[in-house]
Amino acid sequence: MKFVSFTFNNNNTLSINDLNFVERAWDEWFKSFNNELIATALISFLMHEIVYFGRCLPFWIADFIPYFQKYKLQPKEVNTVQKQWKCMKSVLLAHFLMELPLIFSFHPVATLFGMEITTVPFPHWHKIAYQVAVFFVFEDTFHYWFHRLLHYGPFYKYIHKQHHEYSAPFGLTAEYAHPIEVLILGTGTIGGPLLWVALTNDLHLITVFIWISLRLFQTIDAHSGYDFPWSLRHLLPFWAGAEHHDYHHMAFVNCFSTSFRWWDHIMGTDLMYKTYRKKKDEAAKNLKRINEKEKKAKVN
Ligand SMILES: [Zn+2]
Ligand SMILES: [Zn+2]
């Protein structure tokens, strides 16, 4: 077992007081287990479950609040209890029967490539930020091409069709997919960090956790069915967000990317989406004009 090290790179000794709360908790967690593999697998699984269901919760609550209904992308579609329960059962089954064993196999591969697991303090946030940015770009590219492939005849019929069962998605549907799809597209998520550590020998497990948490936030947001004025795509025009991926579920074509819009733009796989959006924007403008006219007529 690799012991937790309290040393900087230049070998200056570090006291426990120099560690922040999370670093101390991290150190305690790994020390409390005699087996680094089990400690890594358990914390990885817990992190995944807490972030996944925790991120779905606000969108689930929003369904019960009338104020938020105006931000729904497909307002006529109702997420019935039956639909949600079916999705929940399938996702939980996949988490325990498929993702959990895969999570156990992560530690041997990660350590083989030299990933830092137990080491504290964590890397500087600058390093974490640029590594996470690289993983986002890698995953988005991987996802775009493999998602397009999954729309090809037999691949769609036997694998990807399950994910498209919900034409008006909600948060929980983010991981509602055929096991083979989970394996293929999951490679884009975990393959980036593994490739990075194999090439650079410089990656900490905490960076992988931050990356996976943000990726879960991204995919649950994309499937949420809500486009709020404060959604990230309004700040970053190249961010796909729910509005982009919701169209993919509604129309079954176009918008194959996950995080960013650039691949669909470059490859011209967003032309139908752009036409639809233009029509929707024009309709909204016309409605606004009619309402204003009616208001003026009432005043006069
Ligand atoms: Zn698809
Ligand atoms: Zn989807």
C-alpha cells in the first residue's frame, strides 16, 4: 500500500495544520482503511451517487413549482411518476451492477499509470483547472463522434434507442442508457484522465473527482429539460446546455455534442436545430409584439 505523504515536492516537511479541511478528511479516509483499493472504490462510488442524485434533486423540485414552468423546453410534456420511477430503477440497477464493478477496476489501472491517490496536499488549483479543461475538450470530441456512430442503423436500433426513449428528458435520464452505451461513452469520461496520466505521469485522484463531478453537473443540466436565464449557455455562447441537447432528444437528429457547440457547428450537424431555434425566436418576438399591441389598445 502507498502511504499518505505529507511532503512537498522539494521535500519540505508539512505539518497536519498546513492541510485544509478537505485534505485532512481525505487523509483520514485513506488511513482508516487497510486497503487503498477498497477506500478508493468506496469514495468514488459515494461521490458519484451523491453528485448524481444531488444534482437531479433541484430539477425534480422545480417540476412542482409553477414559477419555473415558463423555463421548460417542452412544457407540454409531463414527467409522470411512472416515467421517473422506471428511469430511477434502471439507473440504480446500472450503478450497482455495472458501474460499481467498473469503479473497483479503476484503482489498479490508475496506479499502474502512476496516478496519485492518497497524497496530500492536493495539487494547486491552477493545475487542477487546466487538466479539467483538457478532459472537457477530450470528452466532448470523443462523445461527438461516438454519439454520431451510435445513431447509425444497427447501433441505434440495438444500443442507443434506449437513451432516446425519453423524447422530453429530465435530469435522471442523463445515465439512462444501454450498458454498451455506458461503456462506450463512459470511456470518453474516464479515458481522458487515464490517457493524461499515462502520458504525463502527473495527475491526482482529486482532479479526476472534480472532473467527474463537473461532467455529471453538465450532463444532468443538459438533460434537465430546463433552460433558465442563468444557465451557463447564456454566459458562454459555445456551451451546449439543455437547450442544445433537448433538441437532440426531441428531434432525434442534430446536436450530437455534450458540453460544447463547436463540433456540431463545424460539421454542420446543427442546421435543423438552428432553423428551429430561429423560428422559435421569431414566434416569441411576434407574440411579444401582439401582447404589446393589445396592451396599448386597452390603454387607449
Ligand atoms: Zn442520440
Ligand atoms: Zn441524452
